[in-house]
Amino acid sequence: RRLSAWMAEQPHAQRQALLERAAPGVWNAVAERQMLNDEELGAWLQAGMELGSHGVSHAPLTHSGQTADELRQSLQRLRARAEGMPANMSFPHGACNTDLLRQAREAGYGCLFT
């Protein structure tokens, strides 16, 4: 648990480099498992499900040096795929603070979850 907590505190690029060094190729395998492809996403929407943002990188935004860009890009991708859908967001790993809440609101998100 301590190792997992320590990894979560590392900047995205450092986490990625550590994982790649420990287990080559694991980062891409993890990313593939966590993200829906276009076909799965289309089926999800066809079934009447709603989408919400979880960031672009899926890394804790509390460690991002580019939080505003991450929030904006994620919302743009969400709106491009699911036009008219509410702009909801769940913070990756539940990592959130008052500054992130403010930035998410400014980016255009409505409901925010941890």
C-alpha cells in the first residue's frame, strides 16, 4: 500500500518512466485496459449511458503541472464524442483540492465527483 501511495504522488512522467523500467510495455497495456475504444464508446452511448470526464491522462490532477490543459482537452474530447451530454467529471484516484474544483468549474464542468 505504501508503494502504491508513493507512486500515486509521483508526477505522471516519472510514474510512467518507473513503470516502463520495471515492466517494459506495461504502461501501454494498462492504458489500453482502462480506456474504451471508439466502438465500445459508441455502444455505450447507443445504450443510453452518459459519459463523464476522468481527465486525459488518468493521472491524479493534483500532480499535474498542466491541470487547465488536461481539464480543457478532456472536456473537448467528451463534447466531440457525446454532443449535448452534461459535462460531468470524476477526479482520477479521488485526488482533488479547492483549486482543482475552481479550475474544473472554470473549464465548464457541472457535476464533480471524487
